[in-house]
Amino acid sequence: MLAMALVFIGILAGMLSALLGLHPNTLASITSQIGVDSPIPFILPMLVASSFFALIPAIFFSIPDATIVSVLPGKKMFLEGKGKEALATCAYAMFFGIIASIALFPLAQPMVSIAYTAARPYLLYVLAAAAIAMVAGERSLRKIFAALFLFFAAGLLGTFAFSLGLPDPLFAIFTGFFALPALLFSSDADVLQKEEGTKSPFSFSHWKECASGIGFAFISTILPGISTPAQMATFAGMLFPFASDERKYLAFISSLNGSQIIFSLASLLAIGKARMGVYAQFADFFTSQDVLGYLLLLVVSALLAFLAMLLVMKKIDISKFRLTKEMRYAIAAYLVAMSFLLNGIFGIILMAAALLLGFLAAKEGLRKHLMDAIILPTITYLW
């Protein structure tokens, strides 16, 4: 009875914290300080629900979520009057990713140990080649030099941020890169168009993107230094053409984000490597003997969170929503306050520096190179 109560409390906590822009690591840290005897029935539902409901502030308010890259295509569709379709695409793809990954779990767990040992020696060369390809792929000499500047500037900023040991440096950096420029420098013309009806917000024509997301989620658990959906989405964008299609890209990143919840658990149980902060904080509570219970809990949590998301989508009247200048400024102020609460004064400093780079990248049409804030530290880590 207590375990069932913890499940529902975990889902509610995940929903509320995500809507407020709080990372699940933050809520997990608070839980660990409370000292709950059996935290897993609370932690897993919280993590799943947070992943689903973080999509709402990411798409509608440009507040960074755990995947971060859903902000840009999601906001674009929202301004085009397709916010409901963007949210449905993400929700269905995430649910698909979680359930499919659970089905693959018996195969994934033993494969993690083998793949982890085999892939480690080659990762540095892959990342270096990817970084060079990103810069060299620009069409003009001016953009190549601008991309090169952003590579080093964003990369050094990311390296510095990770060296500080802050609770959530990515929140400060990506808020400055993506959210604040969108909120502060949007013109009044950037208003919501009339919401278009859609018979099928998500169709299984996106199954290839969902499958790719599942594959990249597995890869992220076996490659040291690459542990966030943002990193994998950046690399995937260089390899697959769907990065230019908002719907396909959202399906990919949402499936990846949901699948990583499952495969990170496989990584923890197989090789003792927790690829997500939530698992790292409670690693001592997870045992291989209880894996079936964990998977059943994840299935129930995903189903409840998905149904809750569908209910919310029916209740949101997006056709009457408009993000006014006052609302944009209020959200920006909230993000600054959140960064200070999470990371202190260094969070504000990082956010200000990231804002300058974010504005420059947006002006030059080179926002993808801001993800070098993750790539360069990863290369340095592997050197």
C-alpha cells in the first residue's frame, strides 16, 4: 500500500517539478537528503513523469528540459500554430521509446558490458571527426570562421562550467544559449498563429526515428563522457537528414530521452555506471535481483504519465494562448532566479556568458555549434 502511494506521489512530484523547470536530479537530491528507506517506488515514477511533463514548458515557454534540443523545433511548431501536434509527437514517441526499451532490456543488459569495453578506444577519434565535419560543413568562409569561434568559445565555456562542480551547469548554459535569446529578443511578430486541427498528431510513419532514438540511447550508455540526450542528438543531427524535419526530430529526441531512462538502469546493473544523475544518487538501492520489479514499475509509471499527458493535452486550449512581452520577461526572470538557486552566483555568470554566445549564434544562424559546449569537454575528457 505504501509502495503504491509512493508511485502516485512520485508521478505528481515529477509532473509539478517539470512544469516548474526543475531538473529531476534536483528533486532526487532533495529526496536523498530526506533519507527515505525505500526510495525506488518514488524515484522511478518521478523520473518518468518528469521526462514527459518537461515537454510542456520546453515547447510552450522555451524553458530548457532535460533534452534541451526540443526547445527550438518545439517552439517553431508552437509559433506556427502546431504546438498541440508537437507535444503529441513528443509524448507518443517517448512512450514508444520507454516501452520498446523495456522489451529489449533482457538483451540490452548483457550487451552493455561487452559493448562498453569494445567502444572505449575509438570514441575520441569519432568525436574529433564529428567536430571537424560540423565546422567544415558551413557553406561560406565567413560562417566557417564564425563556427570555429563558437566551437572554441562554447567549448571552453562548457569545460569551465563542468570544472566548477555545480549541481546543474547545463541548465545555466543552455538557458543562456537558447531560452533567453528566444525570450528576450523575440519580436512582437513572434506570436502564436491559429492552432490547426490535426487528425493524427503522431503517426507510426515516425517509427524509424523512434528506432534511431532507441539505438542512440543505448549507445549513450556505453560511451563514457556521452551521457545526455543533448549530446547524442547533436551527433545524430550530423548523420541523419531528419534533423531538418521538426516532427521527425522531435520523435527522435523524445524516443531517445525515454529510452535512456531504461538503458541507464541496464548500465547501472551491468557495469555499475550510472549514466543519469538520479540513478547515481540512489545506486546503492538498485540490485539485479529486483530487476523485474523495476521494469514493472517503469511500465506502470510510463502508462500513468502518458495518460496524464493525454488528459492535459485535451484540457489545454492552445488556440487562445499567446506569449506576450510581459510573459516572456517574467519567464526569463524565473529562469535567472532558478539558475541562481541551483548554481549560485556562478550560475548567473555562466548564463550571462552563454547569452552573449547564444545571441551571436542566433544572428549568424549557427545555433547548432553551441552544442560544442558538450562536445569539446567530452573530447578533453577522453584525451
